[in-house]
Amino acid sequence: MAESNFVDYVKICCRSGKGGRGSMHMHRAKYIPNGGPDGGDGGRGGHVYLRGNHNYWTLLHLRYERHVFAGHGGNGGQSRSTGAKGEDRYIDVPCGTVAYNAETGEYLCDVTEDGQVVMLLRGGRGGLGNWNFRTSTNQAPRFAQPGEPMQEMTVVLELKLLADVGLVGFPNVGKSTLLSVVSKAHPKIANYHFTTLYPNLGVVYVDEGVSFVMADIPGIIEGASEGAGLGHDFLRHIDRCRLLVHLVDVSGSEGRDPVEDFDAINAELREYSPELAERPQIVVGNKCDLLGDERENIDRLREHVEELGYQFFEMSAVSHQGTRELVKECAHRLSELPPISSYEADYVKPEPKVDTSGELTIEKFDDMWLVEGPWLQRLVATVNFGDYESRMYFDRVLREAGVFKRMEEMGVRDGDTVSMYDLMFEYQD
């Protein structure tokens, strides 16, 4: 069987760029023997973004792009020259794409609009050059900061189609036929189960200025909520549909009972997502042209669904009987329903915890103290120093980690300058 062009799940290893190193350079020029420090800052590393693009409707273009790496920042230079910024990388995805952290399952973002840009990974900040560390007592600092390291993450991209109306029902009940009749879509149609192996979208034009998007979802079977048949692979594509059109075969051509079929599909929807089971639904008894004078099946189905509060239509997609009335009712119902909402994540991000067990280096240069370490770098990057509570939190973490105690043992004094990456302050006991 030929490989499908519809891809709705990919896993990509992403990496931002590391920041460039600050320069430790002393100015040298003729007739200027003591020019002082002029080392420039390193450039920031490149970011990694997701970007919505309406020209894509599948993740096929990302199937073989398993690695996305942003550029590294350039090192600082003399004459206070700042290093070049690392090249940013953009991952174009169709609207309706949800991103997760592959290792933790953490929900990251939901791209729903064309041109929407979301940062996945931030590039490392460039290190400060020695020009930044001049003080009144140290006019020639001979040290500079390294750049921040890069970030890495394996990202799962999952496409959830953005459609107004989703067609649901057992295999071979006429969903693809209906889509081909009411829109310009050309799904594969045949008289056997699972003819449709991937979702199809079609724009239904009702009247002047009135239209909606309809999605033909592969047939659902009992056990689909647990992965049976095409299971979870395509049930997620109706998550965002504002209205469901539930097609039931009332002809009895396959020996199934339409009432049992209707209840079985709704049970699967309820099992997969209770919220989805409460979605507005129109029930359609299809293949009425095959009934003849035998109307027992359709009458029982009508009575059953109307008792449950659903609207019922008789239709024959093949002969176009009732299709016009159905799309008009869909358009009317959609006009009263709220727009498609963004995906709401079930994942609740935990409170950040600072691991202070890593290595920390403390060096003294005259009255300048340089404190560096991987965990400290991460901490500085996440603290808002314009907020009093954030500053107190930062101070508390450093004291609990024993940083100030180590500095006191090494002889730090009040008024000494302390440098922690982009943060510089006077030490106060």
C-alpha cells in the first residue's frame, strides 16, 4: 500500500544556540600604553520557534526533519565589539498543531492561527566582556563571562484538525460520500470498511458569504477509545469540532441495528472524552433510498435519538436526498455556537525547584568576586529582579545553598562587587 501523505504526528529533537563568550581584551594603540579593557559581549544564541502556516495541512514536511538546531552566538571582540547573534530557527506547522515535551508529556503550546509564533527554546545569553567589569578600584579586569549554554528538548508535534463540523459513525455509513456531495473534496469512496484511512477536509458553501469546514474522520469501531481500529490516531481530530454530524446506516444492509450502532459510537466518544460526548450533535439516518416500504429501523432510530434530545434528519447521500437541508441546519447551528477554542492542557506545570547540588566556582579578582555555576546561571535567568519577592527568593536560595557562607570564609567584605552572570551588586552582610 502506498504511503499516505497525511502525517499528524512527528517527534523532533530541537536545540537552541549557545551564547558567545565575552572577550577579555585590553586596548592597545600607539601612544596609548594603558588603554584599559575593551572586550565586547558575546552574541546570544539562536532561538527555536513554532510558526503557524496556513499553507500546510499536514506535518508531512517534517517527517524526515528529525533535528532542528539554531545557530550559536559569536564571541565578543576587541573595541567593545559584540558577537553576532545566532541564527533563529522556525518550524512551520499547520494551524491546529499542539506541542508537548516528549520526555515529560508537558503541554508546551497550541498553534491555532496563521502567522502565530511561539518560542520553544530560548538561545543562551552572550557572556559579558571585561569592559563591563571595570570598577573604581579595578580599572583593568582580566576576566570575562562565558556565554549561557544551549537548551535541548525532544518535542512531539500533534495535529488536531481545525474544522467546524466533524462526521462520525461506523465504517461504511456514507461519511465520505456526504463530504464529496456537499463540498469540492474528493475522498476515496468504496463499499468496504476503512476506505478512509486519514481525515479529509472540505469547505461547504451554503449561501453567499456562508460556509464552514467539514471533516471526514475514519470510521469509529467499538474499542476505538482504547486504540482499536484506527483508535486514538484520528479520534483527536474531532476534539476541536464545534458540531458533530453522526451518520447511521438505517438500511440494515450489513445486518447491524441502527439504534445499537448509535449508542455504541456515543459510548466510544464518552470513553475517549466526556467533554466531546457533550458536544452538539445532529443525527442523520443515511441510506434511506434502500429502505423501500420497510421503515421500522429509521422510525425506531428517530424515536430513540429524539428522546435523548438530538435533532434527527433522514438522508441519502448518494441520491442527494436531504443533503441541502442538512448543511443549512449545520450552518444555522454553527452561527449560534462559540468559535473553535484553543486546546486546554490537562498538564499542570509544577512549581520550579532549584537543584543546587552542582558545582559552583567562586573567584576573587582584587575587590571583584566572580560566582559561576550551571544551576546559578539557570536561577539568574528565571528571577525577576525588579520584583521584591523574587529578589528575596533569590537571596534565600543562595543562603540555603551556602554561597554567601563560602564567600565569607574566603574573605568577602562589605562593599565588594559581586558578579553573577548578568547580575552585579555590592555585597552587604
